[in-house]
Amino acid sequence: MKRLFFFLTSFVLLMACKAQPNATPCTDKSAPKVKTGIEVLREHRFDLLRGKRVGLCTNPTGVDSRLRSTIDILHEAEGVELVALFGPEHGVRGNQHAGDAVGNEVDERTGVTMYSLYGKTRRPTKEMMDQIDVMVYDLQDNGCRSYTYISTLGVLMEACAEYGKPLVVLDRPNPLGGEKVEGNIVEYGYFSFVSRYRIPYVYGLTCGELARLLNTPLCELYPESKDSTTYGGFQKPCQLTVVEMEGWKRSMNFGDTGLEWVVASPHIPFAHSAYFYPATGIFGELGYLSIGVGYTMPFEIMGATWVNADSLADALNALQLDGIIFRPIHYKPYYSVGKGEMLQGVQIHLTDFSKARLSEVQFLVVQEMMRLYPDRDILRLCNLQRLSMFDKVCGTNHIRELFSKRYRWEDIRDYWRKDEQKFRELSRRFYLYE
């Protein structure tokens, strides 16, 4: 009887994994194993770093497949002198809240000085760069333009170019894979630390591939560019080396890699959190709707006190979006928007990750909210600072201005998608993986 129960339980779990292979991925021990850049570098006996003073930009996501920190690996590597650590938003050890300025400290474990690149200084100074012979970058990104780790990558490239230091990027998977490209490129007047480059909102490149693109003159990428002499926003290219992964394919989301996910930032606790970040994060900038931050499902839900969950879910499911189902949900956030209030809304379920248009979900949710509750003029109920942030994340003011007229996705669909095919074509030359 016990054997039968065990068999039936195992069968049900297996079917559950197969039923939603691209939602919150089940652990698949047969999944292809990917070797990240730090493991490939170690297999080559740290040849790029031996005999050199090394600066390392990383955080808790910089680990090998056994979750050993890149900090410790380089600190103990024979012939490698780790002399400085550089931390992005949230800090080297990941102990800072989103948006908080981070100061300089000494790492307790290694005794190495940690410099913040998300405080008073966002770009390494000459004094910092004089300490090192080579800079290493090892961060797990989330595949979305507004996530600030890639902005930190750019400032490192700029500093390395100015001070004549080589940059080594230890490549890692794009958790959204290498095939999704969504959103317009950033327009002049809307560049910021959450939209630093002329790339789409979802850009479909690994950090190593993105670095290769940024190291190319803008006039080669965009002949119409006003900044014909700049490289990704900086004045000259750096000496760039990308340590490529082994085993990664463009068709893989993070659940396919066989790697363990490490909390990328406080509100990206799981690999699937990265899948939902582009699905709700733009409207999260308004601070008006709850997007699950402050509850147990960051970025997976959208809700408010004035929503009827069943009505909203029914309206959204009637749209029959590819790869997406909406479930009504009632919840009470522990902090952030809606703290302590009973909210109603929808949970977003990805039934086919490959077909889902992630970044468009939030516009359709708001479209149906406004159809059901026309007195809630969401984009006119927020202050100018919030609206400015919304525009920066969108990379333009046109999305807000067009959408706020009628709150219809069809009014902005072509504008949101206008640069995608062109970017797919120009970015192929920087691919490192099939």
C-alpha cells in the first residue's frame, strides 16, 4: 500500500512538473547543466588574472554551481591578488534595501575593502582604479533593462576605458533566455540609471553579450544616432574579455539551466521572480497599485482595495492571452503599497513561458481595471515624480501619454513593439551562444 501511495504521489508530482514546464519550474535533475563564467575561469586556472591585482564587482549571486562565492574563490586562488570589491545596488553582500545608498566598508570574511557603486559614487574613482590591474564583473542579472546591475556594468566599462584597465566579464545566463525581446528602445531625454542604454525593455542578451554590444560605437548600431562617437553612453571602448559559459542555449530560461537560484535582490527571491518582474514592474513605479512587493509573491500579482478579484480575472481571461492565465486573489501586504489592507486582484500564471509577452501583461491588466472602474484614472492620480519614473522605465513619455487617453493596449501596442525586430537583427552579431 505504501509503495502504491509513493508511486501515485510521484506520478502526480511528475505530471505537475510537465503540466507547467515554464511557470515556476520544477527541479529537473536531467536538465542541461550550465557552467558559468567563474567555473570556466577556474578550469583555466585563472589564467586571465594570475599575477594581477584584481578588483571584483559582485554580490551574493556571484557563485559557482555549488554556491561558493566568487569572492572566496578569487581570494583563495593561487597567483591571484584580490584587492578590492565593488558592490552594485543592494551591496556586495546583498544586505541593502532597494534604492538605498550604500557606503564603503571592509568585508569581514576576507578583509578586502568594499566600495559602493550605488551611493555617493556610482563610478569607480581614479584612486579606486589605481589599486587594481584588472576589473572582474560577476553578477546575475534579471534580463530587464530597468534592473540596475547592467547600468553598473556600463559604469565599470567607462571607468576601465578611461583608466586603461582591462575588464573581464564572467558570463551568466539571462534568466529570461536569449529569445525574448520586448519594448521600445530608450529615447533621448529619458536615459537614467534604470534605462541607461538604447536597448529594449527585455533585451534577450547575457551580460557578456550586452557588454560586447555596449563596447561598439553607437553610430554602428544606430546610424541615425546623435551620439555618433560614444559607446553605450561612454566615450571610448574598454579592453573587454568575456569568459563564456558552457552549455547555455538561447532557448533556456533559468529553470532549464540546472543551476541554483540565489536571491538577486530582496524582491527577486526566486528564479521565476525574474520572469514576472517585467510583467508588473513598470506600473509598480507609480506606487499606486500593489504588484505583490510587500507580500509573498513579488511581481506576480496586481491588486487594489477597489478591485473585485473575480470580475478582473474573468475580464483578463476573456482576452485569451498566449501562455498566460489569471487567477483571482485576495491578499493583505505586510509592507509597501496596501500595507495592512485587504486587496483584491489577480495572480499571473505563466503556462507557456515561450509564448507569453511578459512586459505587455501589466498594460492589459490596467486596461481591464479602467474598463471596470473608469473613475480610477490611474495615470492622473500619481504625483509628477512617480510619473517621471514611469517614463524613465518606459524609456519614453509617449507610452504614458498615449495610454492615458483611453487606457487601451491597442493604442500603444505598435509603439511598444516598433524597435523589437530591428534590435533582434543588430544584436545577433554579439551572440556568443546559439
